[in-house]
Amino acid sequence: MATISREEVAHLARLARLAVTDAEIDLFAGQLDGILQAVARVGEVVADDIPPMSHSVPLVNVLREDVIKPSLTPAEALAGAPDAFENRFRVPQILAEEE
Amino acid sequence: MSITALSFDDAIGRYEPVIGLETHVELGTQTKMFCGCPTVFGADPNTQICPVCLGLPGSLPVANKAAIEATIRIGLALNCSIAQWCRFARKNYFYPDMPKNYQISQYDEPLCVDGYLDVTVNGEIVRVEIERVHLEEDTGKTLHVGGATGRIHGATESLVDYNRAGIPLVEIVTKPVVGTGRMAPEVAKAYVAELRDVIRTLGVSDVRMEQGSMRCDVNTSLNLPGEEWGTRTETKNVNSLRSVERAVRTEIVRQSNVLSGGGHITQETRHFHEDTGETTSGRSKETATDYRYFPEPDLVPLAPDAAWVQELKAALPELPRVHRARLQKDWGLSDLDMQSILNAGAVELIEQTIAAGTNAETARKWWLGELSRKANETGVDLAAVGATPKQVAELQSLVDSGKLTDKLARQVLEGVLNGEGDPAAIMAARGIEVVSDTGALTAAIDEAIAANPEVAEKIRGGNQAAAGVLIGAVMKTTKGQADAKTVRELVLQRLS
């Protein structure tokens, strides 16, 4: 039985800016379902004495002093950019929903 | 919209406003939140970025201890509890202002919770409760180009500068503020002003609204008395104290007109326009779940221990409220007098003038009198009126030493405000000085006596009040540069 609905897949696809067809939604819903069920098996061994874990190392307060380190040059920083203009990253105008 | 527009008074007569404020403060640390890049304002584009703040593969963030401590200190100053254990979270969204496609923030585990800040409005103390204080990273700056107007609408591309991306940003969120009625706009302004003063006192940010190191979002809703709270809007771009007050006022009026016309308020982001004082609709509010927050796996949890927090608490400076109470006592002022100093934004100016050698009463007289009048006339803040505390103190010392009369001092002050320099220099340049040369004064007095023999006779007969006529004549001859008191003494001496 599916634990993830077609609507949820469509919603996630929209959030991830992925264009998916109806057929793909069915395909991915099935695949995601399989993945979720596999991960859900972890929950079977959860006991009250095991708190949820987000980090695999038992460390806290790993901090650095407020000391300046060298930055990249603009040329280095922009080396991997698809496009640039006057040392700024140039990207397509993407937020049609902003206004 | 209704045909007969409701005014602010109408709106308040019919509805109860609920406001809430979210304030972002850029911390003044040397380096960014999670990397060692510098944080200089106004640097050339993309000169303060590195693999960490660009989110390049393989890079790992490490939290800045100074930023954590600054946030805890803000929390303590706002009477918050400090979390014993909390985590950073990823806020996922697609927008080019963050190169990583997420912003490191805090979600359900903020560093500080449940505090308050007391503010005074019209002599009344209003307690604004603080929901949370959390730490996140600032975003980059986008410049929208290609369209005719240079605004997002119609732009074809964006140019991005990531210098600001990753600068530590503290978000301070109030609980809903209820029951303030017509004072709501002033409470909002007073809260932001007090918060700014607290943070400035802590020395953790320069809190300059005009440079964006302090930014404010204002939530406003209206409800009928006895009914549930209405739908709220969130007004962005509120970047001066005056605008905070105007934005609340504008939203109250706008919403009251929508509601009274039978309409509904949409939960949305609205933009405040400094020039018109209006708000316009932005995007509809995305729900929180759309950001798919989850614990930041690259950063280990924060667990400030009690000793660390206690140490920070013990080192807090005297906070503005306490400081002001002490000044009021030192200066011997009534609540009302102190309030007028606060309203005029003159506390620090008077303090500095006193530090430069003037007594409290005289310092207050200059700043609340002549200088406030001038600031009002020209429509600027008192601090920007054109005279410094040091210049005011110098002016007063010239009066105290008898080199200037009050009247001449006001002329010199005009010169200071015109940018002519410091008082002594202006006196020299304008040839302003008290005529204390007894010879010149005696000559002027003799001349006045000769011109007014009958007045002189009256004074000789014991009518000292008649001396005014002669003093006036002498002041006229000396073009106002004599000390009236000295002239009076000399006149009476001469006719005794």
C-alpha cells in the first residue's frame, strides 16, 4: 500500500522545480514508496530509550574563533559560474511568483 | 473597498489591532557565521566569499563563537531563557540569493526563548513579549536587470553578489502584541527603537537601519472586539523607525477598509514604500512546511552550559532602561522632562555634552531649546542638526567665562549650524565678542547719559528701574556685544 500520494509527488516536484509528466508521477510515487518503506524499517527497532538522532558523532559546541581567513578572488569564485557580469554571478530571472 | 474610506480613528474605533515584529540584526563580527570571510560593508562584489559560503562541494561550515555569544547576550538582555541544547536547521528554497539552495537557520530549536522588552509610550510602560531569538546566516544581494524599470517585475536576469551571504543574522520575534489600540503604531516604533538601543549598548551590531544591518518586518491584523484575531499580513522593507510606525498605521487603515467593505484579508507579504507610505501586495505567504526544514547535518548541536551563560550574563553592560533611569536621577529630572529628552532623541547628545564639561541643566537647555527648534525647522534628527556635543560644550564654556553673552552665543551657534567651524573660530571670523573693554563701555555709557539727561536724573534720584533705557542705548552702540549685567552695574556706579 502506497504511503506517498501522487499529490505529494507533484508537490515535491514543484518545490524541486522539476517538470514531471503524469506517467512519471506514477513511476516516482512507486519508487519513492519503496525507498520510504525501506527506511521505515529502522523505526521497527526504535525503543523508548533511543532518542531520535540527527548526528552520528556525540559532539557539541564545535566553534571557531572570529578570525579572518583569506577569501577567494572574484575570478576564482566566478570560475565555475555559468555566466558572470562585472564580478557578479549572472542568473536567469527565476522568481515569476515573487510579484 | 468601501466608498467612504475609514480613517485611522475610525479603524481604531471599530477594530482591535494585533501586531507582531520580526527584526533581523546583522552582527558586527569580523567574520561570517560559518567561515572566515570578512564582513566589511560596501566591499567590491564577490571579494568576501569562499568555498564554505558558496556552498561548494566538500566544504564544511564551522560556527563562529563570537556570533553565538552575541546571540546569547541579546537573549539575556531581552530576559530570555537560553536553550541548553539546540541545533541549526536547513531552510530549503530556490532563490539565487543563497548559492547553496538552502539557508542555515534555526527552526524549532532557537537559541533563546520567552523573554520580554519593556518600552515606554506616552509615559506608559508596555511589555512586549519575545517569542524567540535565533541565529541564521544572511543572504546575498541580487540586482535585477534587463527590465525597463529595474524591478523584479519585467527583469530578465539577476546579478548576484554573495559578500553578504553567510554574515551572522539574528532574528528577534515578538509574541503577538495585543491590547495597545490606537497606540499600536507607536508601540511598534518604541519597541524597535528600544531594541536598537539595547543591541547598540551590547556592542554586537551597528544596528543601522539605513544600511540594512537592522531590518524589520511588521505583522498586523485586525479583529472586532471579542472576536478571534484576524488574518495577518507581513509588511517587509520597513527600514526606518518612522516607517515602522507608518507601516502599522497604514496597514490598520487599509485592512479596516477592506474588512468594513465586506472583504477578506489575504495572508500575504506586503511591501512598504518609503516614498508614499503605502503597502502593496507581494507574494502569498508560503507555508512553513514548504521550506522542508531539517537539522543541519554539517553542524553539531549547540549546548551552552550554565557556566558559560552565567559568565556572559555577568558581563552584560548597563542596559538602556537602567542607564536612562540613572541619568534621570543624576540630572535631577522629572519623568516628564526625561520623556521630552527621550522623545527628542537627545539622551546621548546631552550625556556627551556633559562629558565635555557642561552641567546637566545647561546641556539640556541647548539641546531641547535652540537645537531642537532648528532640527524641527529643517526636518532632521537632532543628532544630525549640525552641532556636536563638543561644540555645544565649547559654546557654553565661552558663556561661562564671560566671553559670550547668551545672545551672542546664539549667533555663534548659528555659525556652527552653518558649518562655519567651532565656536572660538566663528567668534574670531565673525568678530563676535563681548565688549569688556571698560574704556569703550564707559564712553558708550557717558554718551547714553548725555543723550538722556532726564533719565539719568531719575536714576540719580534712586529710580534704578529707569536704568533700562540707558542699558538699551549702550547695547545699541556696542551692537549687542556688551554684557547687559556689566553695563547695568557701570551705569548705576556712574550715577550713584
